[in-house]
Amino acid sequence: MEQTTTCISSKTLPLSIEYATTGYAHDKDELAHMHDCLEISCVLQGSLYCAVNDDRFLLEQGDLCFINHGQLHRATHAPTLQSKRVTLIVSPNVLTRNSYVLEHFVKPLLDNRAFSHVKISQSNTIATEVRTLIERIDALERHQQPGCELEEIALVHMIFRHMYAAYCAVSHTNVSYDENISLQLAMTTYIYEHFDQHVTLDDIAQAGSVSKSKCARLFQKYAHTTPIDFLNTYRLEQSTALLASTNEAVSRIAAQCGFNQQSYFNRLFLRAYNCTPKEYRKRVQHGQRS
């Protein structure tokens, strides 16, 4: 799945807005990932599948999805040839520290591990309202007027108000937390923190205190890939950032990302991105200069 992403990151607040266009050019799905931020994704055009933990569902034009922090998620192929989406990624630290609001509204949602995500249909006016709020944050970041951060924080709270309402609407349902998710997150975190080192299947399984066979089953269930393929794909993603932002030798970048042999790195890179690391660097850095 070819993906073109434009990211607008705040210079002063822990938030960013990403615009992504996806298509079938390379038939490559996004790698499942997680972070400590809240994520609100709105489909602007077309449709795509969103997977959160082991739940996979279709998002069509106008739909949005709230994703709680610490959840494994990714975007995957959908029936349409191309889709466009905007995603607000914001740290919970932006939310007020007022004790009453924190205890009654923020912590109940953030601390409820069973509340992983909720889909809002385009037929619900909330979807349109949230998209408009994200657009306003985008405009404030682009124009950088004095004190714009105050308004951005206010807009984030308005979005969280809708997220809390959605949380209340589903919190009465009997949704239990699957402890296997915690095991998967522990193994995923281990990969994030040790990808640049020598990592074996045994190491990944031990991070979750599970057998190698259960490790493989959990990765297939939640990430739809094998543990080693997940590790290598994450390593490749890290290498693209270094190729784009530095002039380090390809051999050094391969080693920094955990590949002992540059030939193996080159082969995996070509398979994933349909170009060599040097070709990728030339294309990306040329695009940055033009």
C-alpha cells in the first residue's frame, strides 16, 4: 500500500496532524504500531480498514475513529483504489491537570484498558464537528499567531469532550480486557527498544513471558505478521528516517538498525520499497530540496 504522508508537528505542544494518502501501488500495509498518545483519524476520501488490537473494521468517507493511548493499531487495504485521511495525534499531557476534571473525566477514560477505540459514523454530526476542530488546529499551527497554543489546547478539550461522550456511550456494555493484549504490547515494546541490537525469537517471547509458539500466535492475531517480520519491518522504517535525514553510509545505517549484513538489509529494503536504500535517499532528499 503506497502511502504519502504530510505531518504538521506543533513546535510547542505535544501534538501533530498527519495527512495520509494511500493506494495499491506497492500492495504494502502499514505496520501495526502503538504510542502513548490519543489518536483521532478522519477519512476524507475513499475508505480504509482500521485494525485496533484484534478488531478490524471499515472506515468510509466521513467516518472517524477515536483510539485510546497504548493500543496496537494500523491502517490496511480497503475496497477503494485510494483513500485520504487526517489524523490528530495528541499527548494526554495537553489535557487539563485540574484535579476534578482529571479524576472525573480524563483518568476514567485513559485508565480503562477495555476502552481501546470507538468508531463514529459519518451520519453522526460528531464526526463532522471533530473534523472541523482538527482543521482549526491545523490552521492555527500554520499561521502561528501569538497565543495560538491557548486556542489549540481549548480545541483539543472540545475533541476530548466528544471522545468522552463516546466512551460513556459504550462504557455500560460488558467489554472485558483481553490480557493477551498486554503480552503483545510488552513484546512490541521490547522490539521498539531493542531493534538496533541482536534480537531473536526467544528474546521477543521472553519479553512477554510466553513460549515461542504463543508469541507467534499473538503476533499473527494482533499484528498479522510473524515476530521476526515485524522486527525487520520496524527496522526498515527506522532506516528510512536515517536515509532521509542524514548522509551516513548505508552500511552504517544498516548496522544502526540491527542488520548485521548490508546485503540482507538491501534485499529486504528492495522488497519493501521497490528501490535500493541509495535510490530511496536520492528520491526523498531531492523531494525535500525541491
